[in-house]
Amino acid sequence: MNARPAPRRCLVTGANRGIGLEFVRQLLARGDRVVAACRRPARAHALNQLAGEHPGRLHVLPLDVAEPKSHAELARELPLALDGLDLLINNAGVLHSGERFGQVPIAHLDDSLRVNASGPFLLTQTLAPLLASGAVVANLSSELGSIASAAGFHTPSYAISKAAQNMATALLARALAERGVAVLALHPGWVQTDMGGAGAQVAPADAVRGLLRVLDAATVADSGRFLDWRGRAVPW
Ligand code: NDP
């Protein structure tokens, strides 16, 4: 069980829509304090409305996870909103669809690796001094990044970047273990968001409820595990 009781101090990246926005909603509903990070806060209407409804408990700050300079700016601003972090949710992600073998452009691979793998790794490294003992870092991965489950030639730039993110999770788990910080790779299910697209089966509210249950139950003994929204282990 996450040792630290509510209100927890939380940071969610890519918080302006999809799964990230739903994390913010549910964390606020249970009384936590949240920094919601997104690329363009001025255009994040849903977040700004939530900030008005939860004065002092939600701060919306700029972050482009692909830009280390932006990580450093967030690290400078974050202590003005929260005096530490109990939960870091590396949620921001990108998926380039329509890729076919023989025609996968390097731009897709570069962008996917930067946003999905380097981003969470470097941001966690930058924010590590702010993580409290007992904190949890959640990296939103995907079963598409599971090498053991690979079937067919689907979304290669995304799959490669999530597999790289999984290694980042394993290494961060080791680096942060002595600080009592757990780091998990999480598969949210196939979720009804812009990324999930047509055919997605899981409502964002259900996915996030499940993921928060998994995170609340996580101890440092679980660090480095790859779990889905129902708490089941996903093969690496
Ligand atoms: P969406 O496409 O709906 O939202 C993606 C979010 O990431 C947006 O807020 C977007 O911001 C943000 N983002 C993208 N690039 C950057 C960047 N460079 N810096 C900061 N923010 C960025 O995706 P989902 O909500 O569905 O996915 C959330 C996470 O869950 C992702 O990591 C995804 O890979 C993972 N996941 C999702 C699944 C699904 O079925 N939906 C399945 C498995 C995993 P902006 O609005 O500015 O573009």
C-alpha cells in the first residue's frame, strides 16, 4: 500500500485530454493536490475549468516532455505549487498511425522515442530530488511495447518506443529503490481516447479507476513490475 495517505501530491503529464485528464479528475475527486502539466496551458480549457472548481488544489503548468529545457523549467516552478511529490504519472504519449513496413520514417521513430521513452526517463531523473520516500512513479506503457506479446507489424515506432520506455522503467526502479520510490510500467487497456480511436473498449474513467487501485496498492517491492489496469502482470 502506498504509505502516504491523502492528500497526496501528484504530477500528471499530458494532462489536458484523454487518460491524463481523467487522472486529474479522479485525483482531485479523492482530495489529492495535483499539478497538471501540458504543452499549452492557455488552451487547456477542461483543466482551467477544474482549477477554478478546486482553488489551490490544482495548478496547471507548461511541459513539453520532448524538451529537456521544459523539464528544467517545470522543476523550478513545481516547488511553488507542491513541496514534494508522492505520485508522478508519466502519461504524455504519442502514436503515429498508418505505418507500413518499408515506409516507416525516421521522423516517427525519433519523435516517438523522444516523447514516449526519453521523456519519462529524463523527466523522472530531473524530478527525482522532489520524490518523497514511499512515492510512486507510474509510466504509462502499452502491451504494444511488450516484446513477448509482439504479433504482426503494428505501430512500429510506437511499439519500439514503449519497449524502450519499459527498459527505462526497469532502470529507474533500480536507481530509485534505495530512496523507497516504486517505479511501475502500466498498460491502461485499450481506452476510448483520441489515441485509442475506433474500437477502443475501456472508458477512461474505468481505466483510471483501475490504474489508481494498482498504484494505491503498490509498494517498493512491486517496483519494476509491468501491470495492466486490472492489476494483472503484462509479459515484458
Ligand atoms: P491521447 O492521444 O488522447 O493524449 C495524449 C496526451 O499526451 C495529450 O495530452 C498530448 O498533449 C500529450 N502529449 C503528446 N506529446 C506531448 C509532449 N511532447 N509533451 C507533453 N505532452 C504531450 O492519448 P491517451 O490519453 O490515450 O494516452 C495516454 C497514455 O496512455 C499514453 O502514454 C499512451 O501511449 C498510453 N496508452 C494509451 C492506450 C489507449 O488505448 N488509449 C493504450 C495503451 C497505452 P497535446 O494535447 O498537446 O497533443
